[in-house]
Amino acid sequence: MKVSSGHLTYCTNIHPGKTWTEDFEALKLNLPLIKASVSPDEKMGLGLRLSNEASIALSDPNTLAEFKEWLTDNHTYVFTMNGFPYGEFHRTIVKADVHTPGWVTHARRDYTIRLFHILKELLPDGVDGGISTNPLGYRHWYTDAEALKSAREQGTKHVIEVIEELIRITNETGKIMHLDIEPEPDGMMETGREFIDWFEGDLLSLGIPTIAKTFGLNEKDAEEKIRKHLNLCYDVCHFAIGYEPHAEIISELSAKGIKVGKIQISAALKADLDKPAAARAEIKKAFDQFNEPVYLHQVVARQEDGSLLRYLDLPEALADYENPLVKEWRAHYHVPISIKEIGLLTTTQEDIIEVLNIQTNSPFTNHLEVETYTWEVLPDQIKLPIAESISKELLWVQHQL
């Protein structure tokens, strides 16, 4: 929906579904209830997530026409999509496979281009469109620095091929769309700093001569095209887990002319571990209830000297809960953003409030998307019926704005 500083929605990756039929049924069941709660009199924005299989189905002209008609009838529009998870994302072990296939593959490139051609057809006139994607791949797939460097280069080349397609689409239709890279813990880019370094290094050095040659542009115009079509997806949960200074990062992005395509509004779990042994043990028990087998829940610990210690998944952190050097845990577990405390644990809700305050006072993106995809694996005590849960989160954001 249109809000004072952009367009607000939720990401449909909260709904289980691998096929387009399953996705569409979930939308027909839940969206009218959500819209009645949060946007009864105005059009409702939608952040669409499609698996590769679903994207192939929705690319059929008749299927796409049916969906467009349903969107119109329900006063709903799509302005952003989530192209991070390619395959099954619920009711199976996902873990690091959420990055599969990585950007080194043609499959990831082709899937992303297909999503953009779908979004091109759904996007309202006068609205920019964006698709978030993974940060090239999972860094622990690569055993040495040379292999990681090679994968970054190949992945970057495929990203540039997507940018080329977006330039063609803009030239043909006038619609502006951007690919939004989403750093996350243990990704090939896991922090804002790593994204900025990649953008100014790999992307521009490889992209400028390629785009200039393909479209007959000078270097300045080629760089402008890259900056228009390759943006950052600012997932607040991911940046909070890394203890990143939001105001500094957002200011630096602006100063460097790097655009933020989307804020993903999401909250992580955290706890102060600077406590006696008995209290630490109770905090460990509190985290135990979030130790589930579907998703990766990386933990970043702040140590006594201010350095960060990274755990690949929650079980590794739980096994090290007595580490005396560790003073705080932040865990990659998306919890409802309207919740500030969960027993002995707190959330990174304050990070969301800070980022939304910056957005309100000095807007730096047009797209805001609530993303709490973990609904199915949430502990019962914080789990509301799905439409009610989504509505509560969106209403909370509206109140902050």
C-alpha cells in the first residue's frame, strides 16, 4: 500500500507453496483478510515470492492474465518480488540450500530474468519494481580464497547479464526495475561493507566496460545504468545481526550514490550473556525452543573486546554458551516485528525503529517489505493465525511511519 515514504507490503514467502497453484490458493485465502485489516479503502501492495517452478507456470500468458485480473478485482498490485529462495522453502530442510543455485550458475540468472519479465507485466505505471536476490552464494561452499574469488567473478558476470536485460526492458517499456542484492550472514556478501566493496570493486570494474560495449555507451553513462538497475536490499534483521551502524551505512550508501532498492523489515533474536553461569543457562534454554531443523539460524556473538564471533548455525552457538569471552548473541531467526520481548530474550525491534525513522525523515528507498517467513516454525506462544500475524506486523509498521 502507498505510505508517506513509499510502498509497504509483506513478502508472500511466509506462505508455504512450491507450485503456482499452491501460491495462488494461499493468496486467495489470506490476502482479502489482510487487506481488510490494513488497507480497506486503498490499493494493497504485494511482495510476491515465486519458486523457479512457480515462475515457469506464471510465465504462461493465460495464467498471468488470470492473475492480473485477480489483482485488479482485489485492488492489489505487485511492486516487489523475492527471488532469493529458488526451490522449496517450507516443510523441508532448507538450511544453506536457500542459496542454491548460486549466481555462478545459468539457472540462477535465468530464473531471475524470468521473474523480471513477470514483474514487468504486473508493475503499475509510474512505480519502480525490484527483485531481491541472494548475495551471490554461500561462502562456505568454497574451501579456499581462490575458489571464492573465482565464484564471485563468475557470479558478478551473471548479475551483469541481468542488468543488461533490465536496460533492454527499460528501453522497450519505460519501466524501471532493479535487482536488489541481499547480504546475509555467511553469504558471499554478509555485511553492508562487503556489499559496498563488491559494488565499487567487482561490479563496476567488470560491469562498466561490458555495459558500455553492449549498448554503445561511454563509461559515465554505463556506470549510471548499473547504479539504476543494481541496488541493495537492506534486510534490517541481517544488518542488526552483524551489529552494523544503520545511520552510518545508510549515509555512506547515499554519499557513494548506491541505491537501496528495498528495506526488508525483519527482526532477529538477541540476548545479553554478560551474566552469571546460572542466568546464562536459562538464556540457553530460551534459545533452545528456536532450534529447529528447517532454516539456518546463524549466530553472531559480540565478545568482550568488541570483536565478533560467528557461528554457522544455532546448535554451534548453544554448544558454546559458557564461553566467558562472549557478551551478547544475535541470532538469524526472523520473529514477528511487533514483538519486543520473548521471555528472557529480546528482539532487534529497536533496529527496525531506527531504520524506519531514517526512512521517514529522509527517504532512501521506495519499497518497504515485512518479511517474517518463519511463521510455520515459530514457537506456539508467539504464533498467531497467519493472516492476523501479517496484519499485526503491517499495522505496527504503519504506526511507526
